[in-house]
Amino acid sequence: MSDKYRIALSVIRTLQKNGFQAYLAGGCVRDRLLSQSLKRIPKDYDVATDARPAQVIRQFNKTLAIGKAFGVVAVFIKGHQIEVTTFRTEGRYSDGRHPDRVKYAQRDDDIFRRDFTINGLFYDPIRHKLIDLVHGRADLKKKVIRTIGKPKERFSEDKLRMMRAIRFAVELGFSIEPETKNAISPLSTQITKISKERIREELKRILISPRRDVGVKLLDETGLLNQVLPEVVRMKGVKQPIQFHPEGDVYIHTLTVLKHLKNPSFELALATLLHDIGKPDTFMITDRIRFHEHERIGSELAKRLCRRLKLSNAETETICWIISRHLVFKDIDKMRVSTLKRLFSHPAYPLLAELHRVDRLGSDMDLKPYHIAGRLYRKLSKEDLKPPPLINGYDLIALGFKPGPIFSKILKRIEESQLEKEITTKAEALELVRKLFKPPD
């Protein structure tokens, strides 16, 4: 029994002792029921009650009304936060995400306003009683995602539920009940009413799950992929040279590559999904099918896509760097030492290496360049990869140079010579500067 569960139990006990109904609700009940089969341990415990917010606040020493309009109060005990929500029903969802108004209601009304049957379970941990009015436990056993009530109504209320259905199916290894799945396609264009940040977070959880390839397929089958990531849909039907890609077109290749990832970060998973989005725009047939500079074009497309999804600058830079360099391994044994060291010293290099590995597993299975790079990488220490600079801008000023673009050019050239071990001391670096560059008169 976790500390947070004990705290949630104490909150429920306090509320019940003072005459209120109180239950564990939603995802935490689902995950506790799945804890043995899927080893899903609830991260948070939410409590549903008939106590009004003001009544909840009076029961505990430290609280915060975090969703006053929706009857949500955070209770803080021993460093843990438990959200306590008053039973409610909801009005129209004018913005396609949030109800225009809520009305306090009875327990059963609260259950029937929820999204999916597996999230409509209540549990009384004091009396050890499961409240299941929507056959959620049966759907857990069947491994099925099904809406509570009519799918069209549930998805029309909150458009994000369409992506949540797919995310739950992918995370839990469930299927989507046919009527529920079929209701998504006619409404898929409405997903654009949802904020890009919320779409990004659902997409993130889909892509980092073990069944991420299934998630992308479901997004495609329901029409959501074309709304959220049209660049990926464009890869469908783009042929590739069969000698290098016996698996099929660019889209099939991408799904295959995604499947080979192991516990990826979001940046790696998204870079993998997007690594060939430049191919539709660079397709040509000469002696064979070619995609000239598709990595550069793909990086530019990925940058626009990342901005559209409101990713951070750091995430965007990492993803675009990986995509722009995902072909470098084909020349790994011919690279200058300085080029290798600069590549290896980049913080995202391990992600790039992993993309190359799965890229090859998803095509010609040639892992020789990957293993060569691995041996070279392991041989080099951190100081080999990024030694302290031998000179700096002040040294160049002392030589008579004036600050400006020339500084970057000089210091980069000196760094290359240092990485190649052509020079090892400050004196040698200064001598090389005098030899290659002349200060202005």
C-alpha cells in the first residue's frame, strides 16, 4: 500500500465519518483493478464526494480550491495532494472541450457523465465495495475501450476524447469497441478545436507507449492523423528502392521503425516518426528511386510541425538535429576525427544512434555502421570528445584581431585542429592562427 493511497484512504474516511459519501473514482480505480495483469500502479488518487467544496475545505487543515467552477478542491496531507471533486453533471460544451456550466448532482449522475466505461468505476475502500453502473469491469476483462452512452455524444462534448480513446487503447493494449471507433471518423475534423498543447500531450503518450505503431495506425484509420500530422499521411504510397527497403513504402517503413524502439523519449519517438517526412517532396527516379537531401527538407518540415504543436525550443532543436543527421552513419568509417568527435559530443548523439539502429532494423538490417560507430564512441573519453579550448576571444584580441564574425571562423578552425590532435598546446594554437589568418591593418 503506497503512502499516497493511505492518504487518499484517510481523506475518504474523514469525509464518510462526517456524513458524506466519498469514493475513489476514475483512473485510479481502473489501474488498481489492472495492477496485477498489467502492473499499472496508480500515480494519483482522485476522490469523488457529495460534499460541496466549502464543506470539503472545512474538513481539512490545508486545502486549495483549484477548480472552483467544477467543484474541485486539492487536499494536502503530509506532502501529498489528493483532488476531491463534488458529484456533478455538465451542460453544453461550446468550445468542444469544457462544459459551459456544471451542476452538483447525485453519485449516479456523476458516473454517467464520464467518458469511458473503464473510467466510470467508483470504489469505496472503507467498505471494500466496487460501484460499477456502466459495466466497466466487464470491459476491463474484455480489454475494450467503450464510451459511456452514445459515442457521438461523448465525442461531440469533448473532442479530445477521440484521441484519448486511442491513447487508452495503446497504453492498455486494448481494442476500441466498433461503435466507439466508428464514431470518430465523422467527427475527426473537429479535433482542430482542441488546443495544440492538449493534442501534443495525447500524442506524446501514444508515441512513448510500447504499441506506438498501433497508435499511429489507429490515428490514421479514424482520420485523426490527417488532422494532427498530415505530413505523416503524405508518406503513404511513396515508393522506395526495393533493394534498400524491401518492407514497402515510406509510411510502412516508418511504422516498422517505430515498432523497434525501446522505451524512447518523446523527442526520439517523434523524430523517428518524422525522420522521412522529407521523402514525398524529394522523390525522383534517375538510375533508381532517390530522395536527394530529404534529411534537410525533413528537418525543415519537422521544425514547422514542432512549432505548430507548441513544443519547447529544446525539444524542437533536438528533433530537427536528429532528423537532419540521420544519414551520417553511412559514411561513419570515412569521417575526419574532428567530425566524428563533434558528432559524438552532441547531447542528442545517443538518440541519433538509436534512430539509426531502428531505421536499419526497419529496412535492410545492415547494422555494420551502427556497430562501427559504437566502437569508436566507446573508445573516446569525454575530454577526447570536447577538450577545453586552447584559446579564446581575448587571445585573438591580443593578436590584433577585432571582435566580429572572424572570431567564430578562427576558433572553429583551431577546434578542428585540436580535435584532430594536430595541435595540443596554446602556443601551437596561437602559431596556427598567425599562420592561417592575418589581423586587419
